Amino acid sequence: MTLDDYMNKHFPDLMLCPPLFYSWEIGIRFELGNPPMFRIDKQQYMEQVYDRAISIYKYLHKESDEIFVVTNAHFADEPNLIRRKPKVYRRYITNKEVLKGLKHKVIPYVFADVYGIDDFETHRFILKCFGRDIKYMSMIKAICNNDVAIKPKIYHDVFFVNFTTGTIFHVYDDRGCDVVSNSKTALMNLYRDYNEWILNYDRSRIDQTLGSNFTEGSHSI
């Protein structure tokens, strides 16, 4: 099954671009970094960001899961790079045989409606692999580093579409990450066990969606 086939069947009309949480009914938005802490102790701030992002990823993805690693890349100033594999794949995929299956397609600019631009394009790279093929710890750290002047960093949007569990995971920056699913059941344990990390701004909506099956006092980190 291709990514398009999977998305059309399980996530119809959902565009793989941020913000996932506000584009799909069933989801959770987590807070990774505490903004006041960044000004006080940047190292401590990033340690929390890494810990939370990696913990949530590990909770959602097993080594045997089939996963689409999807990258939206924009090469406005570097047109010669469109055929080069983003560092996402060259550095963070362990199975080089799997890389032979990397797909590249050009799609309409995913932020066209946001910025009112219709003469630009998004280069989408798609790799189907297993969880065990991904150096997820260093990869997620690089994604989190993008906006805080820390290297290595990944400046493209990367989505982990878990074919096995029916979830999509996306770290939008060091502040937070989104998890969406095609069923409430797939997110109930995550909602229970990481309830304290839910972004308070969106908590009421998340509680309305997932809280009916949640027993108060049963969550833990």
C-alpha cells in the first residue's frame, strides 16, 4: 500500500502538514518545552524537550511497526538539491537497502492557503520502513534543534505515519508535538499515561474527545 492509498483510506482529506492537531478530530497536542525555562537554563530546557519527544515516540512506535517516514522539503533558494536525499534519510536510517525504496514527488505548496502563495511547490520524500530501521533518538533531537540554534538540526517537517498502529506523530518544533489517529482507542493509553504533558491551551478539546473513557487518578508518567 502506498502512502496516498493509506491516507485516503484512513485519514481522508487530512493534509500532511502542520498543524496536524487542528486539522483532524482525534488527536493530542503535547507540550515539550517550557518557554520560561528556555530563558533561565537553555540546556535544562532542551533536556526536557528531548526527553518528552523521545518518550512519546517510543511509546507509539515499536521496532516491528511498519512506518512511513514522510518529509516535506522546500528548496526555494537551492533548486539543485531537489534530487538529493534530505539528511533525514542519509543520517538517520540504518538500513541502507531500505533507502533504495525512497520515493520523491512534487506536490502543490502545502502552505499555499496560509501564505497566499500558489507558484511554489513542496518536495515530498516518502520512505516505508520498520521502526528498527530508524535512529529515532538522534533524529528527533535534530528535529527539536531546528529553531534553537543547535546542531545537528533538521529543518524540514518530518511525519512518522505508523501503518501498524494507525497513528501519525509530528514534532512541530521544540515547543510541542502532535499525535493524531484514525481511532480514539489507539490514543487512549497515550492520553492516560502522558496526561500531564498535554498542552493546557488545548486540554479542554482533548478531554472532550478522549476523556470520556479516562478514569481520574489513573494516569502516571
